Amino acid sequence: MVSIKSPQDLGAAITFFVIGVGGLWFGQEYDVGTMSAMGPGYMPMLLSYSLIVFGIGTGFSSLRYEGPAIATVRWRPVILILLSILLFALIIRTAGLLVTVSAVTVIAAVASTESKWLETIALAVFLSVFCVLVFIYGLGQAIPIIGGD
């Protein structure tokens, strides 16, 4: 009889496998091409197969090695991180990169009970300036710095 020795690893294995199969399913309409002439679907296919193989390997190791049980879900971090991603998508064009990165950083930091306000503000300022330098000046992206459409 098969006994699961590491439920957390089995949960991770199932997650990897499902994401890999999903990547193959949603990327099936992209042209894969060949190794020498890669199409737009080549890397997603390669990553999806890698996730499937990694999921299978992790699944087998969950049957062999002892590990922790699946931890309970802490909803506050999950909701706040998803909210920060959604906020980024909603306000990047209207608020600009500086304001958006600052807001997202603060919301993501609030997700942790260990974050401190002074460190959060310093990180928000640093990331905002860094993103403006890299994405707008370095890469020439057409994103407004402050304000927008």
C-alpha cells in the first residue's frame, strides 16, 4: 500500500503538475518551431514539460521521505498580495510608475506582520526610483512617470 510521508510535497507536486498541464493546454495554439528556430510557443512548452517532470519527481519523493503536513492557509498575505497585483494592473496607466510601484510596495509590505513602516517607505522610494530608471530611461518603456492617460 502507498503511504504519503510528506503531504506538503505531494501538494506541491500536484500544483506543479497542474500548472504544467495548464501551460501545455493554453499554449497549444502557439507555434513551437524547432531548437534552431524557436517559435513563440517553444519556451512555454519547455517550461510546462519541466514543471510536469518536476511535479512527478516531487510526488515520488513525497512517498519516500518524511516531511511536514500541509500548513494552514494564511489569508491576509494571499489577499493583500493579489490585491497589490490587481492594483498595479488597474492604476499603472493613470497614476504613473512612481505612484504605482510605491502603492504596490506598501500594500505588499502590509501583508507581512514583520514589516516596519520606516523600512517599507524606504523600500517603496528605492523601488520607485529604480523602476523609473530601469524601465523608462534604461529600456525606453512608454509608461508615464507620474499621472497618465
